[in-house]
Amino acid sequence: MLAYKINDDGLALELYVLDNHPQIEVDGDLIDDPNYISEPIPNNIFVSDEYPAKWTGEEWVATGVPPEPQPHEPTVEERLEQTEELLQAVTMAFTEYVFTQGTSDDS
């Protein structure tokens, strides 16, 4: 059985693989430990180290929202490669222009 251990605030701490649901003694009786939740966290709930899922007593809820995707900033190496490719394309275009101008028949 898989079960999430939660803290006193209901936040998921760790996932455990257990043979049986942990038990605690309350007033001389053994009951299932309420700090272990076997209900799986739904896939539509954002979970991260900073924002763990929270058990409300009935369901899992998110404690945060997924971060907005950040645009990729090119590295110095990527920018250098792009510059070299552009320089090579300009050089080839200029060379082609110079040679085609010298061979044109205007007479």
C-alpha cells in the first residue's frame, strides 16, 4: 500500500510503501493513524518541494500554482554560434553578389 505521511497542517511530507496502514492507540483502542493518507494525489494538482499537496480531511488540494514558463535566454555559446552562422551567410551572399556583378553582360 502507498500512503502519504502528512503533518499537523495536512501537508504531504513523504510517500511510503507500507504493508498495512499504521495504527495508533486512542483511549485504549487501535485506530488507523490519521497522519497517513492512502488516497493518491490527483495529477491535476500542482505539487513541488515548495508547494506540497494538502489533505483537507476529504480531498487533496494544491497549496501553490505552477510557475509561468520562462522564455529561453540564449547562452553566450548559442549567441556566438548564431553570429557565426549569420556572418557566414552574409559572406556567401556578398561573394555571390560580387562575382555575379563582374560577369554580367551589359554591353
